[in-house]
Amino acid sequence: MEFAEIETITQGELEIMNPISEEKLLRAGKMAGLCPGKRVLDIGCGNGTALSLWHKTFGITGTGIEIRPSSAARARNTLAGTSIEIRCVDASVLAPKEPYDVVTALGTSFIFGGAEKALAHLAEYADENGSVVLIGDRFWRTDRVPPEFAREWTEVPTAYELAVTARELGFTLTGMITASTDEWDAYESAIWNSALAYIDLHENEPAADELAAYLEQIQDEYLAYGREYIGWGLFVFRQ
């Protein structure tokens, strides 16, 4: 089973495909200076929830990029009647044609190999005259992580490392909002329940066994290490 298919099964029904609330997305939008007329590029926009929320609250326009056809279709439906375009393409090979006021990657830095590499890539879409890059992703809560776990997540930086990388690219960290433990637990629980629902419906198929193995793996990672050592944050960077 392809990872994209697993993601669609386990996260496809979530309104927000990250461990964060609407209230915190709105706070991040305010930090990013969203207002009427601002053009936003959301890479890996999922079901279009963030774009829809920012459009309704701040009056933004822009583009959402989503590789999964089912999620792209839901995003188009969510944003019908707005000036926001949804493109179903692979963001990793997308070449920028024009700059945006705000460029975001919420939980999709893995497309580029992690948050630090994503920041460098997203900078290519930014306007030289003061664009904002908004990264939403995992970070190490401490640099004293058990080696057997750290080796599995080499692309995850500490918040300090991400801030230093941003400075080297000409950006400054201007705001940070982190997910609470309750938000993390609710997000992970939703994924587990979606996986179990699929397994129950396809119990005699090979895909059910694959998903059961995946479920066991992510539960072990989260409960043994992730819940203690990994945080999830919205990082706002300005040029």
C-alpha cells in the first residue's frame, strides 16, 4: 500500500490534517499579516480547511496545491465560489511562476525532506519585498533524544535549528504557536480510529494487514517516544 493511500485512509476525513485547532490557525494567520487581497500559496493544502478559514476571516486569495485527487476534490468543493484555485499536482516538482505574499506548508515539509529543506524551497516562492513563510511541522522538544528514536527521524529539527536555518536564508522567526498535548492526542486518536474502521471493513484483504502493521508502528512510536520528545508548531518567518 502506497503511503499516499495510507494517508488518505487515516487522515482523509479530518477537517484539519494536523494536531492544531482552528483558533490557532487564525492566530497564525494574524501573525502572518493576512488581510484582504493577500495572496497565499498553501503547499499540501489537504481538504482546503486552512485556506477556507483564512478566506472567510481575512479575505485572502491564492492557490492550494494538493497531490491526492480525493483531497483536492474536497478542497475545490470547500472553496467553490471563491477566487482560490486548487491544483492537483506534485509540489516537489512544481516550479514557481510568480511570488506570493504568504507561502505555507502545514504538515507537508516531508515533501521536501523536512522543515529546514522546506523552508529553503518555500523561499523560492516568496516575494523579495517582505513575504512570509509559514511552516507547520514537528520539532524536537529537546536535543537529548534517545538515539534509537532520533535515528528514525533525522529530518526533524529542534526549534532552535529551524530558526538558525531561517536566518541563513534571510528570514527571521517572528512567531511560534505550539500544539497542546490534548491536540496531539486527539489528532493521533482520530488517525487510529480511521485505520481501525478501514481494517474492520476489509478484514479479509491484504491491505487490512498492511494497515494494521502501520497502526501498530505509529502507536508504538507515539506512545514510546513521540508524545514526550516531539512537538508540533506553527512557525512564522518574515524576510
